[in-house]
Amino acid sequence: RKLWEAAVAHGFDCSKGRVQRLLQSVGYRSKSGKRRYTSRAKKEGTIKASNLLRRQFNVDTANTVWVSDITQVRCKDGWQYLCVIIDLYSRKVVGWVTSRINNAELVINTLRKARSARNA
């Protein structure tokens, strides 16, 4: 694609397919790059969560503020998603769950596990 764009910019009248055929005839092969994961475009109608903590991460009592995050982990058999909930008072993991699918059920299961662990 880049070579075709350069050829068109220099005044050549050709298609991408022609450039590809010419390069293949002399032994060039295209090589795809590693896929980079970027954030998805924001959908219309989504609700932006308000910032309740306002960067106040020091908490005086246990089980008043829990924070969570989801991360991707590449495994032999594909991606696994890890959801973790941490109590900001003790800075310890309250609950965690892994799943092959990143959806609301993952978060709900993690919250259930955390609540049963802390009897909250």
C-alpha cells in the first residue's frame, strides 16, 4: 500500500493490485505487522462514570472503598481476562476471577467472590 501511494504521488497511474503483482514477480512478499490493541472508539449513549475518589486513596476503615481492574493475559490457549478487586484500606486483594470472555458477568462474579470473602 505504501509503495502504491508513493507511485501515485509521483504521477504513475496504477492500481494496488498491479503494484502487488509486479513486486511478487520479482520475489517480494508482503509481511503483516504485529497487531496492536488500541482502545475502541467511544459509543454514543454511553454513560461516563463519575470520579468519586478524586485521588483520595488513603482510607481510614476497611471495606469502605474497593477498587477493581480488568487486564488481559495471553496464554497458550488464547486470551484470559483477569478481574481483581482490592481493598484500599489494607491494599490486599479481596477477590479475583479469570474468564475467557470480558463481559459484565466477569465483574459480577468477582464482586460476589469478594463479598463472600469479606462478609460485606
